[in-house]
Amino acid sequence: MNRWLIVLGTIIVQMGLGTIYTWSLFNQPLSDRFGWDVSSVAITFSITSFALAFATLFAGRLQERWGLQRLIRVAGVVLGLGLILSSQVSSLTLLYILAGFVVGFADGTAYITSLSNLIKWFPERKGLISGISVGAFGTGSLLFKYVNSALIGAVGPAQAFMYWGIIVLVLVVAGSFLIREAVVREQAPASKNGPKQVVARQEYTVKEMLRTKEAYMLFVIFFTACMSGLYLIGIVKDIGVQLAGLDVATAANAVAMVAIFNTAGRIILGALSDKVGRMKVIAGALLVTAVAVMTLSLVPLTFGIFFACVAAVAFCFGGNITVFPAIVADYFGLKNQSKNYGVIYQGFGFGALAGSFISALLGGFHLTFIVIAVLCAVSLLLALIITPPGQGRRERQREKQMNLKPSSRAS
């Protein structure tokens, strides 16, 4: 089958899945309709994000049992029905269950399996392909900011849920018909003219992966990258108003800008990681993020500085979450990619919650940004020293053998 048809199917699926990132549009309308506190409504998206990450732990096993196409279709139906049923809720508890847990779990199941499957089809272009897939997720978010805004204005938030659910169901199910499950092939060797690319020494199972120190190092790096990006995305308008002194309308433009630079980072840094090396891209993104958040915390903000810092963090966050699936495949193999990346991906769920908790604990933006900068510095160090499992030991053994040869000749 033409691999690019599978790319097209995955793009359609991912665009449908990415629409959940328009949730902030519903906070105020639902608050006005039911009299709920806006912050209470906003908790729904935190539940959605955590359920999305939690689902990735089980998606690989479900794929083995049901097959990829069937699993994506079921996830698409459940996702659509979760949104459609949300149009009938009249309590926060039901909203948390349906729009939070059910929608997030279905979204995460289809997200991790379709992404991992596409990477398996293109082992020689893992970074680029990951960027296309994750970029489609971001594009779905960007486009549906306008679709859902129009729906809310025309029919209200409740009916908007229904139409949104129908559209997402159609997109995910339709895209699944173009997707075929990959058979893991031998990973392509590095090009002689390009950088040395990492190829996993073996196909690690989850248990084997968790016995390596590299798995925990990658988790810390991914957690830091996700927390920094997700925290900023959640409070970007508030930063513009409170720290940069912008009016509400101008600060709100940062929301659209975040979506644009987030998507650009996914595509550009994903492709770049194939050329210069993935950990170099991660290290550079962490460095830029640390500088940006320290600037937001310590420098008097003007219009230009505010938007430059926000754009930088969004760009780097998009790149980080794009490159990481390819890193996991490089380090631990393609065969169990959905399961292995599902474990590392828990850094996304914890990162979604950690920023808000740290901010509440420390009492504001400034100290939270400093904590994020420190974490970025630690993760940058890890990114510079980490090597694929066993590679550092093998290199040391090779150097030791080479050092022993001259002395052996002398004797």
C-alpha cells in the first residue's frame, strides 16, 4: 500500500483529535449558562489532559487485542459520543466524567497508536513523520478555534458540543479507513552524507526499558518540556494583562499565536532532528525555553518582549513533544513503540498538572517561571550526557581494549 495514503489517514485522524485543545473557548460560556465558577469549568481540561496521558498506558495492549483500525474507529466513536452527550449535562460531575475522562481517554488511545504506527512505516524519517503527525494535531486545534467559536456564537455551548462531537467522530472514523497497521522492518542505517543517527540495539519490552536508567532520564526531560509549555499555554492571556500591561483583546491574540508557533515547531524541529540529531534539538529547545521564562520573570515586559518569549516557548514545546516519539523509537526500538512511548508520555499528564500546583503553592507566575528555568537547566544537562542504553558502556570497553593493545605488543 502507498505509505503516503497512511500519512493522509493519520493526518485526518490527528486533526480530529487535536480539536480538544479548543476547550478554553467553552469555559466562560458554560459558566454563564449554568452559573458555575470559571475555574471549576476549566478543571475539565486538566482532567482531559491527564486522561489522555493515562490512556497511552493501555493503548498498546488494546491495539494487540483489537487491531489498529478497529481501535481507532472505536476511539473515534467514543470520543464523538462523549462530546455529544456532554451537550446534555447539567452538573459539573457529569461534565468531568464525559468531557473530561471519557473524551481524554478516547483521544489518547487514538493519538498514541496512530502516531506510533506512522513512525513504524517511516523508520528512515522518524523525526519528519512525527512532525507531520503531531503537527496535524496542532493544526486541528488551530482550525477548530474558529469552528467552535462560530458554533458557540450561533447555537450556544450545549449545541456546539453536539456538532463538535459529530464532526470529530466523522473525521477520526473516516481517517481510520486509510490507515494500515505497520509491520516492523529493520531500521535504516544512517546516511553516509548525513549525521550519525541512533538505531536501537534491540527491541525493548516495557519491562526491559524500565530497567534502564535512560528511560527515567527521558521521563524527566519530557516532564520538564511538557510542564513548561502547558503551564504557559494555560495562562498566556493572564501574563499579557498582568505582567506586560496589555489590554485583554491584545493579550488574547497570544492564544492564536501560541497555536501557530506550536504547530510550526512541531514540523520544523521534527524534520531538523533527522538532520542534526534529536538530543541536540531537545537541548537547544530547553535552553531557549529557560532563557524565555527567565525573561518573563525578571525583565520588564514590553509588547515585543512578551510576544517573542511566548512564541519561543510555544515553538520549543511543539518541537519537544514531536521529537520525543522518535527518540523513544531510537533508544528502545519500534516493535513496542506504542507501549514504551506510552510510559514516557506520562510526563505529559504529570506536566499538565504540575505547573498549576507549583504556581498555587508558590503564589504566582514569577517564582513558577524560575522553578521551570531550573528544571530546564537540569534537563539540559541530562540531554547533553544521555546516550542510548548500553552505548556508553560499549564505547568505554572499546576504548579500554584499544589502550591495552599497545602494551600487549610491547610485552
